[in-house]
Amino acid sequence: MGVAEHLIMIAVIANYAPTAVSQQAKEPVATVFQRLQSSTDINEATEELLKRGRSDSEVREYIARHLPPMIEKGPAEKDHPGNWIELVRIAG
């Protein structure tokens, strides 16, 4: 194998570095949505849904169907909206 072939192989390998984002993209949207219920995972789940929703119409449709009932419930504590604010943030 010549130098050119080695350089091409290195370039291909370098561009195919799996990342955490690509792993998360494989996680079903319903699973990510369930993470909104967790006080420890809500920020990560919010960011992932916002990111995936920008480019995936199925994610947007899922959010449109499932988010309104969660928002309508309102915050668990009226004086401290906590995680409820993240739900509103996803809604835009």
C-alpha cells in the first residue's frame, strides 16, 4: 500500500470517530422524553430534544403530541417551577 492509500485510510478513520452524540441519536425519542421526568437527566434530555427536533420531523411530531399535557399540569410547586421551566423551554 502506497503513501496516498495510507493517507486516505487515515482520513477516513479520523472522520469516522463515533461520539456520544451519535450514540444518543440512536436512543428512541420516547426514551429521551421519559428522561424529562427525571430531575437528574432533565437538562441533558432537554438539550437533546431541542437539538434533534431541529432536524428530525418525527421528533418534532412526538414533542407536539406529548409535551402539551405535561405543560398543562403546571409546576409541581407554584413558588418553584423547577423542571417545568425546561418543558416550556422545549415548547419554545
